[in-house]
Amino acid sequence: MHLYRGAQSYQRPPKQSKIASQRQYRVKEGDGFQELKDVIRSVTGETPQTRRETLKKAAQLLQDLSREHGAISRHEPLPPLEYSSASPYEADQLVGDRIS
């Protein structure tokens, strides 16, 4: 078989120490939590103080979003768009007349 043809010439990159790998993982994990906290702050105005609070709030927001999506998807589908040669202002007026 030809699967192992170049096996002798392949060199693995130097193995990173376990401590360095764990440190890198913790840094990435911390960056991820900070990003999640920033998103929660921008959406709700609240700043979770602990990782547990961050995860709970993120889960709550996802559940709320899922409920909203379900409520929206149960509504009637939107009518197809009508294309016209009217100006954008006239088109807005036509849409406004239909809604009122």
C-alpha cells in the first residue's frame, strides 16, 4: 500500500507541554466568556459577574429568542413583494396605506 510511503520523512511539530496547552486553552476560554459577556451587555444592558451567571443569562436569552422565533413563524407568511416603478417615497406611502 502507498498510505505509509512518506511516513519516515514526516516530522511532527514539537509537542507542546501540557502546562502550555492548558494555559492556552484557559486564555481562549476566558476570551470566549468575555465575548459572551460583551454580547449580553449590549443586548440587555446587564453585565454578568461570574461565568455561571454568564452561561445562565446566555441560555435564557437563547430560550427567549427561540420562543420569539416560534411565535413569528406561526404567523401568516408575508405576501410576495410587488415590484413597481414608483419612487421609494411613493412605495413607502403605498405600503403605509395598506397597513393603516
